[in-house]
Amino acid sequence: MALYRLRGWLLTALIMGLSQPILAFDVTHIPMTPAQWQANGDVSFQHDPTQQGVLVVNKGYAELKNTNFSNGTIEFDAKFVGSRITGITFRQHDDAADALYFRPSADCAVSEECIQYMPTAHHLFEWDLYGQYQTHAPINPAGWNHVKLVLSGARMQVFVNGARSPTLAVDTLVGGFPDGSIRLHGPASYAHLSIAPNVVDGLPAVASNDPAKNDLRYVRDWLASTPFVMPSRMDATLQENTGIDPVYSSMPKATASWKPIAPDPGGLINLTRWYGDAQTGQAIAGMWLKTTINADHEQIKHVDIGWTREVWVFVNGKLAFQSKNLYGVKGASKEPDGRLGLTNGSFDLPLHKGSNQVAVAIDDNFGGGDEHYGWGLEMRLANIDGIRQMGGAVATANDGSH
């Protein structure tokens, strides 16, 4: 039956004048012609004597038609435009995908920001949530570069300009889909694209073990409020538009729409994955998160926290911590380089015996709200001594009016 369905699909494609799909047993060299690509933006097709057909994406992207790629090898040549950022997305479904991101600066050979893997959701690149997957690369910023991606299940290896060992290795792809389309983004020129489905060079398909999954110190179970526009004002010291400090009483009531949010690997609460559709326009998007921590006795727990971009933490209604992590803003950009990580900050969390409510107000402010990127939170206690439960009853543990 599968064979008949496949033959029927090919017949339909032929009748409609579409290019053929990439099949699991094909090794395909993709022509850089309009018949093969769906342009979205400023895209042109040229002929270079040394590169033959060239796809030029000045702005936007070009999507390979009739392609549902899952595992295998993708190779192409790319010529970048100065140090402007560009890349390839794969396993693309509408506005979500996995992405390989290039920052082709002159110091790529030593810069840890030269290439990076990240997921995308709601058309937003989440590079600031996945700083662990960036590294230097032997990129030639002025000429052509050969890029090879090997994809197998939850893993990817990237080889740049003939490198024998992986330039970048990703042990847990988190784009969310096992297959999908392929897009080439601008600004860049692309040539010699080939796709070899299921050629994975022995790369395992299973993701590496997530040490945070069974680490009980991570606060993993949160309820999320409906996103809202964060009130803001100009900070005279930072010369940036920043969120106005929220008060605890402004948190939505227990009867409001609160929804559980599942963490990504590493204990990351990736708000862009779940609520990125609120990250639009010039406004700063904000929301509340809450959980419960049940303690055997009154105590103080030291907490490491990572976040983007502004955060306020309340325990039992009282402010325990607030800070900013504004990328590129002197005096408000936390290590590592404005990205999310548990080195962003730390504080002491006072707990009383019994159930304690921890509430977090967080916004996605990036340089005054002009752009939106990854938005998230990570929180880990120093230890769980004297802690009976974290978040297990989060959906019903609402003390008082909250």
C-alpha cells in the first residue's frame, strides 16, 4: 500500500508540474533554479562560472520544494555577506525548526560565536537560550565555504571546509520535529547543495543523557500565566527602555488561566517554545510563573538562576531577587555574554515550614524591546536537604488570593 501511495503522489506531482520529492533512497544534487525553490523575500538565481547555479538570498529565505527531510547528510557551499548573520533551517514545520546559524566574522577561527545550533519557534531564533552549542569554525568570510551537516535522530555533526572532526557536535536536537522542509536564509549565496537521506556515517540517533532530568535540585514544574505587555520606561543610567518593577499583587489570581509548562533538556523553561506568539511588535512581552516548594522546616536555600531578560522572584509574596540580563547593554549583561545560563545570578530563598509559593515575573526585553529572541528561565537549588517536594502539587497550591 505504501508503494501505491508513493506512486500516486509522484503521479500527482507530475500532473501538477511540481519537482520530485526527495525520497529515502535518493542521493540528490539540488539545482539552484526557481523550479526547485520557493522564494520568500529578496531571492534570485544566478550562474557563476566556478559554482554553476547559485541561489542568492539577500533577504528572507528560499525553501526547497516538495521535501520532507529527516535523517542523512546535507552538503552545500556558502558565501557570506560580510559579518551579517545567516544560516540554514531544517526539519522545518511552518514557524518552527532546527537551525544552524553562522556569524561569519573575520575572527571566526577563534571566536566562540562563529557558528551555533539552536531551535526556532514562532519565527524567532533562540540563540540566547542555547549558548552551549556555539563554537569557532574555519570560515573564510570573503570566499566560498563548504558546509556538511550529518543528522541522525536527536544528534547532529557539522563539518566546515573539510574538517576531519566535527566543527560542531550537537547531542540533543530540540527543534521538536523528526522531519520537515529545508530553508536557506539570507544574506548569503548558496551553491552545490546535495542531500543524501539516511547517510549518517554511524552517528547514533539517540540523544545524550540529560543530567538535569533526574537532578532533583532543578525547579522543573511551573504554571504559566497568559502573556501580557510589560509596562516600561527609559532607564536614565542604562539609556535603555526597561520594564517597570511589577508588584506581587499584580500577579493573576488563582482563578485566572494558568497552564503547566514542560521543561526542555537541561531544566530550561523555554518560554519562546510555548508563548513565542506573544513576542511580536515593539512591545516588551511579560508573564508570570509560579510553583510550590514544600519544606520540612524553616530554612534558607541558595539558588542559581538563569534568565532572559528581566526577572523578579517572589517567595510567599515577598521580593527575594530581581535583576536584568540585557544582551549588549553595559552594566546589565550577565555572564555568559548576555545568554541564559545558571551563572547569570544567584540569591538566597527563605522558606518556611510547609508549602511555599515561588512566583516569578519575567520579560523578554532585548535592547529596549526592539527585537525578540529566546525567552526563558532556569532555576536550581544548591541542595534538596529538607525539601519534601517541588511543584508536585503546583496546579492546586495557591495560598490566599493567589
